[in-house]
Amino acid sequence: MQTTELDPAPALSQPQEASSHPRLKLVIGNKNYSSWSMRPWVAMTAFGVPFEEIMVQLDRPDTGTRIAEYSHAGRVPVLIDGDLTVWDSLAICEYLAERCPEKGFWPRNPAARALARSVCAEMHSSFTGLRSAMWMNIRARFPGKGRTAQAQADIGRISEIWESCLARSGPNGYLFGDFSIADAFYAPVVMRFRTYEVALAPALQAYVERIIAHPAVAQWMRDAENEPEHLKKYDVYPD
Ligand SMILES: N[C@@H](CCC(=O)N[C@@H](CS)C(=O)NCC(=O)O)C(=O)O
């Protein structure tokens, strides 16, 4: 199944989108916990790209074997497009932006697009303090927990990014005006800020509320709330 060559198929066509059997398959982990899976799922849902969702339960004895059915990288999310397998949330979003150029996954302005890619790359490669001390658990409430020095520094840097983006895009928009991959990338951070009740400046809190109200994010959150599976080690914050 795994290939590394780009499928030469053209951009997604209308007939494919209208099909009740979408060509794209997205392999994801538990919606309550899998922050990396949330990014492409939210982006694809927000932009109306049809896909079949394949859920692999994380933290189970067979998790590795199940993911290996789709990708030898051993991680979700994974996008399957016919013979092509794309793994890693950033690569998946870039691929979708190329395959569906009409959708506007990235800002259309080149300078804004470069900045959007920068903030996504920073999200993708940084913020390990936040990730490790404040893991995503949409159902849980851990007010005030996880504020290690590194997590605080990450919260500060993320606030700075959001402030500068929103100052440019306007107070009532998303990071780059219209919803983009950048917002999908920061949606799991929004989930964390909600779970750990991070106090934010009013403009940033308003952005948090806008993301939570976005239909694609709201759908993911509802699915997470209704998921029967619980990963106990992430459900209790240790003292
Ligand atoms: N850089 C990767 C990271 C993906 C990742 O770490 N995914 C976790 C779940 S959120 C995973 O697949 N873990 C495998 C496991 O728990 O066995 C991406 O952006 O897709």
C-alpha cells in the first residue's frame, strides 16, 4: 500500500466529490486525544473534501499493527488516495492544498501564505513543553494544571503568534482572514487552552470561541464527547 511517488492523478474532480464512495481515506486516532489527527480532519471537513474516516484506537496492544496496515511510519494521521499514501499531518494538508487548489486551504496572497506556512511549521516542530504537560483531552477539565516553565513559554509564544496574525487579519476573522490550514493546526491548541483553562487576552479568547464554534471543529468535539473509549492514563492529571 505504501508508496512514495506522487500519484499523477489530476486535482480532485467534481464527479469524485459527488460520489457516495469518496476516494480519499483518512486514518485517525481517538478524537478525544489525537491532536495530530484533528488537524487534517478539521481541514478536510472545513473545506468540504469528502473522505472516509478510518479510526484506529490508540494505546491498545494492536495499535501498531493496525496503523502498519496503512503506513510503516507507525503514526496517524495517514491519508490514502488510491495507490498513494501520505503520512504526517503537515504533508497531508500540503497535499490536499495541491490536489484541491480551488478550495483555498492556504491564504491566496503569497505573503500571507508564507506566514501561514511559517506558523504551521512552528506548530509542527515546536511547543514540546505544551504538548507534554498539557496533552489534548477534549472531555476533561484540568484547570491550572500543566503550567511548567516550558509550557508557559509555549503559551506565551502561541499568544504572540495569534496576536500578530489577528492584528493583520482583523479582530473578527481567523488567523489569516478566512479559515485556513493554520487554524486547523492551532485547533488542538484551542482544545488544550479550554481543557486547562488558560487565561487569555480578550481578543485571543474571542479567537478561541470562534474556533470552537466553527462547524468542523464543533463536529470533531461532538464526536470526541460521544466516543466510548477512554485512555485512562490521559484522563487523570497526576499530582
Ligand atoms: N508528526 C506526526 C505525528 C503524529 C503522531 O505522533 N501521532 C500519534 C497519535 S496523536 C500516533 O500515531 N501515535 C502512535 C501510537 O500511539 O501508537 C504528524 O504530524 O502526523
